[in-house]
Amino acid sequence: MSFSLNEKIRKLTPYDPIAGDYPIRLDANESFLPIGAAERAALVRAAEEANLRRYPDPAAQRLCQAAAAYYDCDPAQLVAWNGTDEALLLLSGAFLGRGTALLCYAQDFSMYHFYAYLSGADCIKLSKREDFSIDPDAAVAALREYRPALFLFSNPCNPTSLILPKDDVRRLVRAAEDPGTLVALDEAYMDFADASLLDEVADYDNLVILRTCSKAPGLAGLRLGFSVANETLTQTLRAVKSPYNVGALTQAVGEAMFRDPARLRTGIADIRRSKDALAAGLRRLADQMPARLRVIGSEANFVFLTLPDTPAAFEFLKRRGIIVRAFYGSALRITAGTDAENAAVLSYLEQYLTETVL
């Protein structure tokens, strides 16, 4: 009798980011800034000095101490991960299972419900308002009705770039306490905004915050992220993670990055300026053609906008060597790039909107 895949995974297809070489890639919310000299030096030094025959520090202590100093929190609250995707997978595996439910949003990071599916849990997807904003009243009602094991959402949101005010986030975390729901708050883009609950995480029994080094720090290729929670939850996450999940070279480069907070903050400011310039240019186009283009949000390192003919606009840009991300059949997400990259996407998008007739 031949082996056969189980029903759960039989029809799964791999995550499929856009492949190929394109002159301008503004699709993955990566940083356009070059890696810093300190990180390059740390990588070279670690490659020369690290004993790669030995496993790395399982607790990534030096890295977590440097990250905690940067985030102004207690190292005892941090766990380092091989990218926040590993944390998301382990959160789903540890807190979800058959007979439980994940509460998330239909218009949010797609991997949330994928990991819940792998865990065997039900996935309850809330819809956002027509303008893509979160309705806190609807979320509170859903928490009371469904009593999910895990409530997971991003703030600022990927892909909409909209931000939920701190008071509303606090309300959702508190509302989740009664049904015994763990809230996983994905703050991957909070470096570009000002509504973090990092300094309040110890005040809640049911809150885990996720941070990444793939966006503002510009180390997407390193695969490094963190969870921040009270010490009880942190100890639980340390217990469920694999023992040597963050490699020695990643630990060394990440530590060097966090030991240079001035460069990090300068980089964030540069990315914000680029995003503001891109958003301003897109809003000018929207003012000229309000029936064709609407800017939804720009609270991260990207701008989210809607067009009635998104697939055609995506292909128009792609043929000219520019890759962005298309969503929901009616929206584009454009990552902030260099001045030249921003100028190119604005120029070609204006050309498309001007020349194309619906």
C-alpha cells in the first residue's frame, strides 16, 4: 500500500513570492538602505571567530540584552526567533489545536490563518470596515461570541498600513481576558509609528508582542525576530521553541545592530522621509484622478492604495521592471524605495492612469 498525504496538506501550495530579477523591487517592504558597517564587520568577525562546530547560545543572551536595551524592556521578557514567522508558527502550535479557534482579520497578513490551519484549529476571519479600518466594537463582540484561544492582528496593519490607536488596542486586550484569549500583537511596522504597547506588556497576562528585524533594521535576509511578553508567557515560549533556533552568525550581526541605536534611528528617519515623499506623490495623483486612485494608508514603510483596475496596473508596472504587491483585486501596496525608485513608480503610475481608459 503506497503512502498518501493526509487531507490537511494534500492540496497545499508553497508560499509564492514574485520571483525573478527586476530593476526595482517595491513588493516586500524591505529596507532600501545598505547594511551598516558595524553589521558587516560583525558578520566577518563572527565568520572568522565563531566555532561553527558548536551549537549557538540557545537563549541568545547577548543578542536579547542588546535588543532589550534598544526596546527599553527587560531581557527576561524577550525570546529571539528565526524570523517572527517562527514565532507565529510556534504560537499557533502551542496555543491552538482541534476544538480551538483563531480570531484574525481577512484583510491582514495571510500567514496568520495558514498557521492556524496547520494546527487544526478553526479560523474566524473578521472583516474590516469599507475603509479597511478595524471596528473595535465588532472585535469585542467576536471575542465574547467565539471565545477564541488566540487573537492575532498586526498594528500598523500589513497590508493596509492603517494603525489602531493605543486605547483601542488596550480595549481589545482587556476584552480578551474574560474568554481567556491570548492576544498576539504583531508590531512588525511599529518602528515607523507611535502606538506600541511594548512598555505596557508586563501589565497584561494575555499579551505577546512581536517585533522583526526585517523592516526598519533592514536585515530581512538575516531572519531575526523577537517576542516580548510577561515573564510567565516568555518562559512558556522558551519551553516550546526549538533549542538552537537562532544561528551564531545571526546572533552576532543582530547584536552589533542593536549596539548602534543611533544608526538604527537614523535609518528609520530616512525610510520615513522616503515613504512620506512617496505618499505625497501618490496623493497628488489621487487628487488629480479621484475616481481612479485612492490612498488608504501610509503609517508603515509602504503606501496602500486602491484602483479599480489593479491587475492591469500591476502588469503595466511589471513590464517596466517595477514589482509591487497586488491585494484583493483592487489594491496595491508599494514599498518606499530610493528617491529614484519612488520617482520611477510615480512616473509610470501617472502614465498608466493618464493613458488607460476604463
